[in-house]
Amino acid sequence: MSRTLCGTPEYMAPETILRKGHNTAADIWSLGVLVFDMLSGRSLFADKADNDMQTCNNILKGIKDVVFPNEIRRIAEDFIRKLCRKNPAKRLTAQEIPKHGWFNEFHWEDLRSRTMEPPFIPKVESSVDTSNFDLEGFPKEVDYPRTDDVTSWDPDF
């Protein structure tokens, strides 16, 4: 059992925040948070003002009162709630996850045998091809002049 406190606050399990010691059940919690993030496009427990202390308080309150957005189907909500139970002993285990109803139509054997067809195969022209990414909102890259003289880079460094 580990007592290390490290990681992104939004994904930390309650037992990690409270430094009670944690095991792989903390990873199961993080998986639940990640699934929610991927399905909804927002973070499950993050504070709107980016306050890490409030994020931790939200996590410690638990998932019980969290209202899920309509775009997350009930079976996915059930899966996430079972991954993010406050009591680590009551969370789904790694062995139980593939048996959850959310995966009823998922072909685990095809994944294991590497015969699964991906739903989408992006076309990539080169190692620097970014055409498959939505770059709206990202700052434009700036070409800075190259120089070996870094003496004035940071006078206090």
C-alpha cells in the first residue's frame, strides 16, 4: 500500500487525498474520472475556477450527488459510478470491469488477438501532419531566431 501524494488533483481518489494509503483501487477511481471526461468533454470533479483545494473537496464529497449530462447513457453512468465509489473496497475490480454491461457489445477476444478493426483510421501524410487535429483556439507557432548566445536569456537564472 502506497501513501505517496502525487498526480493530477482531478483524478485523485479520496483515499489518496486523505493519505490513508492506496492501492490499485485508486487507479480504478481515476479510470472512472477519465471515462466521464472522455464522454462529456468536461472534468468530473474539477472546480470551475481551477482551485485545486475545491477540486479535492468535490472529490471528498463523492460522486453520489453528481448530476450526469444527458449525453452520457445510463449504462455508462452506472459504470462510472461503480468505478468512483468512495469506499475503495466497493469499486469494481479490474476483473469485473470487462463484465460490466457497458461492454456487452465489446469484443475482448478481438482486442486480445489484435484482430479488432478500429472505428476510424486517420490519414497521416507525415510525422508532423496535424490535419487530424482541431487547432482552433491553439496559439500559432512562432519561429524564434536560433542563436547559441543565451547569455541574456534570463539574467536571474
